[in-house]
Amino acid sequence: MPHKIGFVVVSSSGHEDGFSARELMIHAPTVSGWRSPRFCQFPQEIVLQMVERCRIRKLQLLAHQYMIPSKVEFYISESLPEYFTPYQAERFRRLGYVSLCDNEKTGCKARELKSVYVDAVGQFLKLIFHQNHVNKYNVYNQVALVAVNIIGDPADFGDETNITSREKLIDHYLGHNTEDPALEGTCSGKSDYISPLDDLAFDMYQDPEVAQIIRRLDERKREAVQKERYDCAKKLKQAIADLQKVGERLGRYEVEKRCAVEKEDYDLAKEKKQQMERFRSRVYEQLQLHELVDAELMRRPLDLPLQPLACPSSPHHQPPMHSLPQPEERVTENRLADPFLQEKPSSHCLDVSSQRPTVDRPPPATDPPPRTHPESLPYDERPLPVTRKQLGAAVSEAERRDMLGDEARRADAAGEPEPLTEKALREASSAVDVLGEALVAGAYSKTWSHREDALLTLHKQLADTPVGTPKEDLKSMLRAAVFLVRRAIRDIVTPVFQASLKLLKMIITQYIPKHKLGRLETAHCVERTIPVLLTRTGDSSARLRVMASNFIQEIALFKEVKSLQVIPSYLVQPLKANSSTHLAMSQMALLARLLRDLGTEGAGFTVDSVMRFSVQALEHRVREVREAAVGMILDLYAQHRALVLEYLPPDDSATRRNVLYKTIFEGFAKIDGRPTDAEMRAQKRAAAEEAEKRKKEEIKALQGQLAALKEMQAGVQEKESEATKAKNQDTQERKVARPNAPEIPDNHYLDNLCIFCGERSESFTEEGLDLHYWKHCLMLTRCEHCRQVVEISSLTEHLLTECDRKDGFGRCYRCSEAVSKEELPRHVKTRDCNPAKSEKLANRCPLCHENFSPGEEVRGMGRRDWCWG
């Protein structure tokens, strides 16, 4: 009967940090899966090795909700091709491909579960991922795969065909029909029947612990059917149905708890954890009450290592592992759905619980795959599902560990750490001499709870050390403790890492000052631990990165450490080209925070060291690091302007072609209160637009004034023409009286003549006169307040009666000119103006404020009589 086939990831073309292809070996509600590198080249490929040569019957892919490949191809091989193994030249054989939808209908909120039925024999499976579907969420053009499931049979059973034929022959003589609908969906109905418990949807929505119990109950149900104990089989069937609802709800709680942890809402996370424990305990109590599970299967997780279940029908059944699906997932045909779970179980359902007992699991099958499953480790050593992106690193770390020996398992079952190996004894010999082998063995244990207990015990031991202890003993204990702390800082388990930070803080802030050990011992502690802590700031887990960064900042501000100036020297070391993005960003952020706290005066930081570091960081490959370097330079410029400029190129057009330097120099301008280039361009553009607007308004106003002047000119010309006619009549009369006098031609003397100043010019056409009136006429001027063109002689009357600002002027009774009302009292009081004469006696110029002889002839004499200022 086909069953789930275990596999390991042999190779992949690449992955994003924290999303290794090894994540695909884990099936559980909180798995994150594999992601390709950002902006990768296509196609991407992953090669899987199955635990043995088998006949694949069904392949299942769970796609990401928005990092979706357009097509996935499948290839199979009996062995690795030549580019993996030089002496094997066999190539992969193509099985076909499947296309994945772009997920636009669901708004990229659901994950597609694709099931492919095949019939192929081999041990190596290659998946090739083609170009991604484009959507607004996939900004880096990545493809991803949340989970992959392989279902098949071992291919090494030579008599498989004979067995099948014999069974069919027996059924024929007994009158059994294998196609009977009554048997459909049962193990006896079809030889190629696939259990729903092997389906990928089962593991992706079930709590792993409950899933193991369901599989054990399903095995017992099949045994009961074979023995014709149908009442027991019915009872087990109902229990399995109820447990599936329980597992789905626990899986949902686990996802909600994970989301709360990522949001740092620890109150909600604690509430979800307690809710899960209560729920689980009630279920397990009901299972024991109805005698559905043996008592020895319900022991606490700390009492027994959690091993994978293996059913008789599934000898190579792989353990479920951890994963993180989206809560919006749904299934219609090939699409997963988050099933609705009733909060109150029905009357025939089991009451539900939360003690975290484990199921007694048989040892793994012989000839296991060449890797260590997380579930094959002790329960408390499996990668913790606290930080999603850390799972890949945890699995890799687990693969590098050796399998626990029988002696270690017996010691763990007894609650004691396993003895130190010879290598560990040589490495920690000095610490063993001072602290004892038992404590050091706990610190070296493969069980994280023993490592944590060892650090907490050492913390209490150092805190309780009496003051009168000899200095040499105190120093020996300190150095041994620092040795264990340095090792624990590298631990991947969060509680152990936290315990190491707690112990180190106590040593620096309490132990050394209490016993007055001096600066030398403080420097030893800092120099031995800070470099390791700095590497943890680049951890794939955001929670561990924040913890390490905050601890370094806190330690750096302690009086005992601040005087050493050690931490700043580590932070200003140039970034390595191959350093991870998390490490570079954490170092930049930590440096910026400490620079604000400590400054550059006598605290270890200098303008020279910080600027050299920042200028070098401007060339880093990661954009976020470059932006952080720009911010650091701007912060430093606000305090040391001249010194900062010495480390930067000159501010010219060539330098500003670099976007970073352009941003830096514009930031300098803002700090200095100067307008930036963009602001200056905007100001010039606004000024030009305003000038153009004023010019248009002025032209419009002048055009109106010119129209009025033309009307005035037309009136004058009409009067002149009447005078000309009268003169012509007089001339005709004289001609009659003197017939022999020569005839004088009638000249149109008003043509090409300015009627205001009397100037005549050939250029005085209609347009030429307009220009003359506007700019050159000596008898006209422009009002400074309304920009209207008026005669100089009528400027005073214009300001008092016609101007837009006429309300702001008044007439001086002495000089008769228009004066601003604000200045009028002072003007009258000082009596400095030239008194005006009567209009019969003199005319007055409003520009030069002088009196001159009256008369029309004088008015037409231009500059000789008028002042033009």
C-alpha cells in the first residue's frame, strides 16, 4: 500500500537567509518552507533523495501564497548524475510538469495544494522552478515552496506482482469484487489506496503530537478490523475524528501564538500557550478515561525522547515536522483551507486537554537516511517553534550533531546530564578543575534544559561566594565561568542564550565589584565575550538579534565597562564584504545608538574612527546599510561640521552624481539652514512663474490703458481735423482773392505724431505708438501703485481719485500733492515741501515738486519744462 516516503535535501540552487531547502523536510502548521534568493536567475532547482529506491505514486506541492512559480518540472533518477558523483553518468529522466495559478482570484491570500499522480521508479527527485508570477507582493521576484510530499511504495519487493496476482485470484474464487463501492476508501478496497493520514493537508494542519496519536489509533483500528472487533474499531474511528478537530485547533493556536511572539505581544503568547495546555490536558484525560491510549504512551515530553511513529503499513513513515501556513488558506480541490473548528465539542466528541505528554514511539527503522531528524532528538532538543526563520539553522545544527548514544539516552531518561566525552574533558579541563565535572557536564549536555540549569547553578554559586575568598580562587572561578558563558552564547536554544547573558551581566556588575577584582578581570570578560555576542547580532532569529544588541548596549553603558573603551573599538571595525545583512545592519544600528549615548569625547569613539567606518560602509552591497551610514554621517555633522567634511569629497557637480553623496550634502544644507538644490530650484521656478504671471497681468492692464489712450488720441485728432477744415476754408478764400498764388498741398500732420509729447517718427505706426506710450513718451508715466500709465500732469489727481490705492492718499494743503496718509501728518508738520502756486500763476510737477509757467505750449515742450526723475 502506498505511504509517505521520507527524503532529505541533497542540493538546491540557492535560498534566502532563514528559508533553506532543508525546511522542506519538515511538515507541521508552523513551517516556513524554502524561498529562492532575491532577484535570482531562473530556473531554480532542488534535488531530493528518498530513503530508499521506491515507486512514486503521488507527488504533492504546497505553493506559497504570492511567491508562486509559473511552472514546476519533475525529474527522477536511480542515482546522482555525474556532476554530483563523478563516476555516475546517468541523467535525470523527465516526468513532466505542473502549472500553478497566479492566485489573483484569492488576492494572494490562499496557498495552492497541487497533487500529481505518477508512476515512476527511482531514488532521486529533482524539482525545477520556472519564472515567478508577477504580483504587487512579490517585490523581489522570488519563488517559494512551503512543503513537498512524496507517496509511494518500496521498489525492491521482487514478488510484489505475484502477491497482487495471487490476491486477485483468491478474491475471484471467493466472489469478492475489489471495485465494490462498499469497499472503496478502505485499505482492503484497493491495493493502491492512500491513507488520508499520509496526505500533506493532514500534517500541515495537525498539531504534530496529536498527529502521532491519530496515526497510532488508526493502526489500532486496522488491527481491530482484522480481528473483527468492530465495536472497538467504531470507538477508535470516532476518537480519530474528534482528535482531528483537536489537532486542527491546536495547530491554529500554535500559529496564533507564533504570530503573537513575532509581534512581541508576550501576554497574548502566554495566554495561547496556557490555552493549548488546558485544551491538550483535557483531551489526554479523556483518552485515558476511555482506555483509547495506553498509560505509558501519555508520559510527559521531558520523560522520553519523541521518536517518529512507524505504522506496519508505512515502514518508512517520516515524522511530521514544523511549518507556518497562512491563516487564510483554504481548500477547494487543489487548494488548502483552514477548517472551521467548533469551540464546544459535540456530545459524542472527546472532551479536550493540555498536558504535553508524548506518545511512546518505536525506534526508527534500520538504515535511516543520512541525516538526523529533529524529532529523533530528545523532545526538548528539537528546534523550538519560537522564531520561524531560525528553523533552518536549527535543523542544520542538528544535522551536524552525532546521534545520542545509549548511555546518553539512559542518562537523559534518568534526569542527569550525560558524562563528558574525552574531547570535552580536554577542552574544559581548566573549568572542570575549578567548577567540578558535574556542573561542566551539564553545560556540555545535549539536552538544553541541563545546559540552562548548569548556567543558573553557576550564577547562584558565584552570587553566593563569600567576600573573604582568596583572590586567586575568585579569579579562577571567574575565568572558568567566562569559558562556559562564551560557549553558551553560541547556543541556538533561546533559554540557554538568555541564561548566559544573565550570568555574564552578574559577573560584570556584581561579582567583580563585590570582590574588587579590578579592571583586568573586567577587560578579560568583555574581550572574551563581546566578539561572540556581536556575531549573534547577525542571527537569523529577530528575537535573538534584538536580545544580543540590547545586551551589548546595556553592558557598554556600565561604568566598569565604559572606562575600558573596548566595545567601541569592536563596533568601528570595517564591515566584511561577505558578512550577512542582519549582522551588518545590527552593527550599524548598535553603533548609532551607542554613539548617541557615549558621544565622541573620551568614550572610545572618535570622529576619525567613526567617519572612516561610515565612509567605508557607503560602499556596502546592502542598501539599508548604506542608508544607515548616511544617517550616521549626518548625525556626526551636526556636532563636528568641519571635521566631518575632511573625510568627504568636495561638494561639486561630479560628486553629486553619486546619489548617496547628493543626499549627504543636501542633509548638510538642511542642518546649516541653507536651502537645498531642490529647494533652490523650486524657489527659482516659483519666482519665474510669479514674474511671468505679473508680466501677463501688467500687459493686460497696459493693453486696457492703451485702448483708453487711443480713444483720447481719436478725440484729439477729431478736434484737430475740424481746425484743419476751418483753416483750409480760410485758405480757399485767400486763393480766390489771390488766384495767381501757388497751391499749397494738404499735409496730414497728425500722422506719425505723439499727441502727448509732440514727437514725430516714421516708426509711429499703430503698434509703434503703443510701444512709445508704454516705454518712451516723456509726458506719460506709470503709477507705482496700480501700474497704470497716466499723464504726468494728472498724476496727483489719479492718486487721489482713480488709483486702486486711492484710499491710502491725502492732499497736502501746502504743496497740493498726493501724500500717503501714514506720512501726511509728518509731512505737514515738518513743512519741508515747496508750496504750490495758483493754477493761473504756475503749473506744478508731481515728480520734481517744482512750479513753472502755465500754458498749453509749455506742456508740449517735453524735458525742458518737466522733470523726469
